[in-house]
Amino acid sequence: MTPKSILVINVSRIGDTLLATPAIRALAVAWPEAAIDVLAHPGRMEVLLHLPFVRKVAAISKKTALFRGWGGLLAKPYDLALVYGNDEALIAYASRVAKRVAAFRQANARINSRLSVVVEPPSFQSDHSVRLALALPSALGVQPAGLRLSYTVTDAERTWATTTLARDLPDGATPLIGLQVASFPTKSYRDWPIESFMELCVRIRRDWPRAHFLIFGGSEEQQRTTALKARLGPAATLYAGRLSLRQTGALMSRLDIFIGVDTGPTHLMSSFDIPLVGLYHGFSRSELIAPLEHPCFYPVDHPLAGPECSTDASMADISVDRVWAAVQRALQDRATETRAP
């Protein structure tokens, strides 16, 4: 049966939310007449707004799921639901609102009995995260429709970004370089030393004296981001902890190049055709998590990257020389047509 209404539930971090967008797009291409709604984490759902293949985006959590969906038991509003993750409350909710539910096999046999399609969960780091997310639609016979992550900047957001940069940046600042210098606190092993970022920026300014840096990040990274801003002075604008995700995406779309560690905003940045230099810890190497089908991507992996690498490996082992070489290639290869319109 061809579904006319599809629900996708993916309550996760920013990166994992975006890494599932190719799976949602595949559903839309396979069933172009279907209306697709997405439920996501309340604090991250905004990265899915305005996608052309999604009808509606709303928030859900495992707590609110307990109280939702009871009114539609007789006439379920969705023909099909796909549920990511292992929250039983979300699967139970999906079974109340959808005629068929697909999810990865759960530990609870009772929950599995509610599923129309049970997909065997792939082993840890067995494939790229995008392909792992595509396993759910694949189990329904749906083929991939590209592996790039999707994010949409609206015209109003582009206007805001242009106005903001005109206000905040000195005249003649070019190239504009975005910096994401920290992952989230529980993944701090992914962080490249802030001293290395400082040295890298000094080298960039030596060869590109009008370069200007936009420092992104959250409020949790204040010590690192403020230290970098203090070192760079008027050559940088500090936006860390001051922007919404939507505002961050809008400013990112105006960059000439982006340099960042493996974390949510770096995944967001990968949706644009803008040169991206990504720094990857050996435990979560680029082949498992980095942008796919990106036209101007320059990965820098930890020298010990591989299945045997543990989180104890230091990101300081990535030399400034290696990152500088990648940045030089990105700056030399960049062209105005690679910028997002």
C-alpha cells in the first residue's frame, strides 16, 4: 500500500537529527504524494523547519509522548510511522497514531510486537551514520535519494544575515571564516586545542590579512570561545552563545570557508556548498560521520583514526601544519559560485 501520510520521529541531538534528513528525503522521493510530518527534540526541531519535503515539524519527548495520541485510536491519522532510537514511549505513541510502524529492534519483546517492520540494529560504527539512518526506509523498499544533509535558509533569514554582518563586520572583511572550536561537554575529547586554533588563525591572517573570523558555538564553550576572541581581537566576531540555531544557519550560509570540530553545527554547515575543513577524532573518524557528496570538503583525521582508537587519544596530535594545509587548499579552491545564494 502506498502511504498518503507519514510520520517520522527522531528525538536526538542536532547532528543525529540532521543525519536523518537523507532518510526523510528518500521517503518523499519514493512517495511524492505523501504528506510527511516530523516530530523531534524540542530544542533541536528548528533545524528541520522549511525543508521542502516536510509538511510539518513539531516537538515531542518521551515524557510528553505518554500523554499523546490517545484520541486517534479508532481512526489513526498516519498510514506509516518511522521511529528512530530506543525510547519505548515514542514507539508506543507511534503505534497509537499510525497504522504501520517501522523501527529498529528493541530490547523489549512486547514493544517489538507492536511494530509492523522490525529492522535489525546495525552494529556500532559498522557504516556511515547517514547510511545507518537510511536502514529504516530501506527496510520498506525505499532507495536513497542522495546522501547530503538537508537544511533550508529562508529569504528572511538571508536578509537578516546580510544586515547583521554589515553591522558587525569591518569594511572589506574577506574571506569570512567560520570557526566551531568545541563539541558538546560530554564529547570534549573531540576538541582541538584552542591554542592550535589560535596559531591557525594567525597563519591565515598572515596570508589573508583581511580575513575575518566568525566564532560559533554554545554558551557551554564560553571559556574557549572568549579566549579565542581575545587573541584575535578585531579580526573576529564572537557569536557563540548569542544565536539561535536558525540564526547560526543563516550566518553560516554567508561564509567563504568553515573550520570546525565534529559536532552539530558542523553537520549543519555541511548542507551548504561552501568549503568545509572538518577535524575528526580517531574514535569517530570522518568515514563514519563526515559530509557525503560534498563538493568542497577537506577532512583532517586524527593520525590514529581507526577501529582501535579510543577516546583517550588527544586531538593535540593533529598538527597545526596539517590543518593549515587543508585550509590553504580550501581557500585557494574557493570561488564565489560555491557560496550559498
